[in-house]
Amino acid sequence: MLRSGLFHLGAQVTLRNGRTVRDLRRENRTAVLQRLYFDGPLSRFSLGPATGLSSGSISNVVAELVAEGLVEEAGSVDSAGGRPRTLLRITPDSGCMIGVDVGETRVRIELFDLTLTELARTERPLTVDSPHPHGRYEVGVVVDHIREGVAEVLRTADVPAARLLGVGVGVPGIVARTAEEGAVVHGQTIGWDAVPLERLLRESVDLPASVPFWIDNGAQTLGQAEMWFGAGRGARSAVVVLFGSGVGACVVTDPLGPGRAIEWGHLTVRVRGRRCRCGARGCLEAYAGAEALLERWAEAGGKPPAGADEETALTAMLAAAYPAEPGTAPDATALAVLEETAEYLGAGFGDLVNLFQPERILVGGWAGLQLGARFLETVKGYAAEYALSYPAARVEIGMGTLGPDAVTVGAAILPLADFFARGGRRAETEPTGEQPAWTSTVRDRAAH
């Protein structure tokens, strides 16, 4: 029977739109946690207009969160003519997250508290010790690095595994999910063909079964980090591009929601062009990724430092093209390759503008931070030439602000975002309530 917009279905109270009272409670908790997280400390009075909730709802939610240890008092602030108002904030040590970046040259593992303060970190190198072109990405080596790194950061910070909200992992490639295997990685450029990474980590890493793994594309975790804490804050939409050995991007249309990874590096910028490491020809990554840049410099007669890793070699290339010493002539070969690359990147940015019409395009990744500092203005000029004028005039192109470790931060956000979506409750503690009597009857009938 309908009563003030509610109807009763068994023991559960359900709203006309299909949501239950339990859903509303969870959404209210989520709203309070998010506002305290991004804008806190705040008073109960300030939380009302910030969340759109009534004062009664705020009081109930805050009381629950304080009792559970998720929220704590953080001093007071004077009010206009009344008693000082108590400020509230997220309790930093009420939970922890681990972020993992499976990068081009290393696996980085970091442990954070609930406010993303780093508690411990470790790195494991990925060395090319195999004749196979993707030898450094041998699945067993990566899994072992993550297993050892997770144990090390927990031990270093003296944090029990039970406090973890989850482990987030950023990887190269496309991440699909199946009911049987969980997250499965399709990394064509690194030789991973349907690698069941979530299952392998679950079997290998010594963590309680209640601690979830969240695995996603590295560009997507970078995008999440920049939107939450970096240069994307305040934007309704953005494209965050990641430059490393290869090239990737993430499209974000909800500032607090997950972005969508796109294989921008495998957009064709030159028909029958250079062979990309994905196997196709003419991909943007075959011209703009750090690996391709260094190859093109060497092919044109340049001299990358022998035996150096990609980061060191790219630094040397930029120093040769743009010498710091006054009066030193630039390396003409390195300069020509980089100038050509700027146009390829401008064309690629123009495609992003035309396809997604974002408010911002942000450049990140270790190679992007080096390259952008040198010729981002040139890239912007080419982007304006290749994009439609209306969306091009309304997009801001700039640098990410979280540095080369942003993928790890974004990976740690994956379990944190899920924790917030659950209203600050872990998956195994989500209240289930009593099942209506009819459920067992229907189940019994279905069995016969």
C-alpha cells in the first residue's frame, strides 16, 4: 500500500523510484564523507548546504560515522553570535589503501592512509632480461614484484593487512572483467593476452580474502588522481593523457566518477606510417611515445646514451635539442625529431578536442612532464590548427600537477572511491537486513 511515496515489500521499505531506505542511508553517508574529504574540516551546520541534507539527517549520519571511528572532531570555529561550532574531519588512520603502478621500467607500490598521506613505498625494477621484446613484462615477475612490495610496505609502516580497504593496480592495456577471473588484462603492446591478473594476485599476495583488488588502465588511474586532487579539480569534463614509453588517455565526464580509458596512442596519424609496437602502422604511439622518440632519433643519426634507461635517454635528447648553456648549438637531429613530434601531438590533441569537446586536456606521465615543459605551447598551436574552431576555443590545455607518481595515487583511489560509494562500509560489513519470507518459498519452488 502506498504511504507518502513509500510502499512496503516484505520487510524492506522501498521508494517509488525503486530505491530502498537503506539506499538512502548509504547515499547520505556517502554525501557527508565526500564533502568532509574534499572540503573539510566542516561543521555540522556547514554540512547541510554542502550536501543538501536536513539538519536531522546530518546529525544522524555524523553520529554513526563518529561512532564507527570514520569521522573525528577537529577543533572549533566561532559562529555569528552563537556558541563555537565543532569542526569534523575524516579520521586519517581509520583505513589504508595500497596503490600499484605497473610502469615501463619499474613496479611502484605505495601505502596510504585514508587522507592519501603516504605511509610507505617501494619500487621493483623491470629489466629487459629476455630476448623477447616484452621480456620485462613477464607476468610471473610482475606478480612477484607486487606480492613482495605489498608485504614490504605493510611491514615498513607496521600496518595490519586487515586495515586495508583494498589494493588498486594501474596497468598498461585494456582491462575487462569476467565473473570467473575478475579483472583480465589485454595488453597487446606488452605481450599480455587475456592475463587473469586479479586471480593471479589473489592466489599469490598474502592478504585476507576480504581485501579487494581493483585493477584498471594506468591512464585511467592517472585521470582519477588529477580530477580529484590535481589540475582537473573544478572541471566538469577533461581528457588526461599519459606519456611514458607509450601513449594513453582517459576521458572524464563526471569529476567524482570513474573515467574511461581510451587507446588514444593507437589512433592512426599517418597511413602506412611507422610500425607501432602494437603491430599496426602509423599509430600516434609510433611517433610520440618515449620509446619511439628515441628510436627515431637514433634512426636519424642521433646518439642516445648507450645502456641508459628510457627516462635518462629522453632527458639527454631534450638536453641536446635545447641546450642549457648559452651559445651552445642545439643538436639539429634531436630538434627536428622533437619538432615533428610536436605536430603529431598537436594533431592528436585536435582529435581529442573534436571527439570529446572537453573543458581541459591535461598532460601527465614521466615523459609527458619532460616533453610538456619544453614544447607544450608549440603543441597547443598545432592543436588549434587541427581542431574545429568552436571547441578548440573552449578547451584549456595544460600540465598535470601531481608529478610522475600520479598513477600510483590514482590506483589507491580505486578502493577509496568504492569505500565512499558504500557509504564508508566495507563490502563484508554492508548490512543485508532480514530477507522477506517469500524469498525462501520462491527459491524452494525453483529448485523443483
